[in-house]
Amino acid sequence: MKAIAITRSAPDNIAFLQDIELPQPVATGHDLLIEVKAISVNPVDTKVRSGFTGDTPRVLGWDAVGVVAAVGESVTLFAPGDEVWYAGALGRPGSNSEFQLVDERIVALKPKTLDNASAAAMPLTAITAWEMLFDRLGVLEQGNEGDTLLVVGAAGGVGSILVQLARRLTKMTVIGTASRPESQKWVQKAGAHHVIDHSEPLSEALAAAGIKEVTHVASLNHTATHYAEIIKALAPQGKLALIDDPETLDARPLKAKSLSLHWEFMFTRSMFETADMIAQHQLLTRVAGLIDDNIITSTLGEHYGAITAANVQKAHAQLETGRAVGKIVLEGF
């Protein structure tokens, strides 16, 4: 089968994302063999690529839509021919290949109303945003009236869906940050009550918008840069959740306000095969329903064409500029 893999370690190894041929895998146990139809590219892809070492090519990609081609003997949730969407597991070969094995417990039927490209933009970021908002920050559906959520980096893939979920499923006031006119417009379209510029000190930008403090913060990038301002903006007993990887993070400044710190990593459930691993099947099923009911929309930003090494390289390069709006999607081999 065709696949795109990182084949060499180097300081800048985007050029070593290359087309390769691999044997088609066989589904056993709880695995589905999925014929991949469309994928999207995420920051995790660039992190794994840049950190690649060794001599065995590694297939990247953790976002896909496809058709179930075969099922393992323990599968109960799906049958061959089902159209599905999923993000996969970090420790297994990724979706940049014609066929992929994925555990049924982290897969769901794709939304009926979306084409493959629009659906492929969603799984990883939907899981991350849902877990961050409802599991880590403890926000309640149709609850938290009077609370205010600040989403730092709201124009990216996770922010695009997090703003929608918070605006449409909770009673919070939602503030998104974005620094360029096109990204600010994108965040407004997603449903933020207010959009502020994170190139300014956050406390000043919030004050200019008439906001004294916030109760919850979802920090999606550059947390280290904004950390002091986030603490200043948070109300006493507020909550901070993040997904990026600051080299260091001193928790002591959180003490005076009794602020809580939460990390979200959507691969935790599959990596440790947690008892609630099936929660990702359930939440992806719920998100598909929200899309089909026109409550939330796809966060597809750009379609880069077919799934080829050249187009995957282009997507990695664009992501590393930090200027991508929404999700980058590729479709078809």
C-alpha cells in the first residue's frame, strides 16, 4: 500500500517526508482496517516529524476519514462499509497511508452531512476541545452561566472548535484571541462574544473590551509567553488548561489566587488504554450529531489536494509558520 513517512532525522527534515510502499495490515481483536479517504495535518505531526530518530520510516498522521474495509474478531461497533472518522493513537502508524489499523473504541461514524475533506478536519481537535472544556476545566453543558472563558490562540484547529462548543453548549461568555484581521474574522465566525489581540498584553486587551477578569482559560499556544498575563486575568479560584509544551512552567504564581492547572493530551486514553477509552467513540458520535443538526460546523481552513509527499511537506511547512487558520486537509491517494 502507498504511504507517506518520515525517513530521516535532520535539523529540518520536512524534505524527508517521502512516498513509500508498505504491506497492508490485517485487522485482529478490536481493530478496524480502514481505507483512508482524507486526512488533516496537526501540530503533533510536525512535532513527531522534527523529533524523529532511527532508521525505520514512521508513518505520521492523526486525523482521518475512511471506510471500514475489515474488522477484527472482537469488533462490535462497526461493520465493513461503514464510513468513519477518528484521530488514532500516537503509538501506532498514522493515517498518511492507504490503509490503517485503529481500535474501534476511538472511532465513530462520520457526520452524514459532511464530505470527506470537511469531516477530516475535525476529529483530533474535536476530541481535544471537548476533553479540555468538559473533562479538564469541568465546564457543564448548558451550565456555567456568569463565567467567562478566554481561549488563547482561538483561530487554530483546536480553538476553532472549542469556541463553537463553548458558545453553543454552555452559558459562558466566550473570548477568543487572534492577532490578524483574517484570523480575528474567523474567530468571530466561530461564535466568540469578543475577540482580542494577543499581540498586546492580555490584561490590557481584556480591559479595553470591558472585561475585568475571566474564570477559565484555555491556552492553546505560546503559554509561556502569556503565562503572567493569564494569571493576572484569571479571577481567584479560576482554572487554566493548556495543550502546548512550555519548557518550564512555575506553578507557584498560581497559589495566591488558588488557581488550578490542567493539562489536556487527547492521546492519553489510547496510550494507556484507560477504562474509559470508549469515551472518545462516544464524544465523536456526539460531535457528529451536533454537525448534522447544524449546531457546529467544520473547521476546514485549506484543502491542499491529494495525499502525496509533496503536499504533506507543504502542509507541515505552513503549520510551522504559526499562521494557519482552521485546519489543512488532504484527500485521496
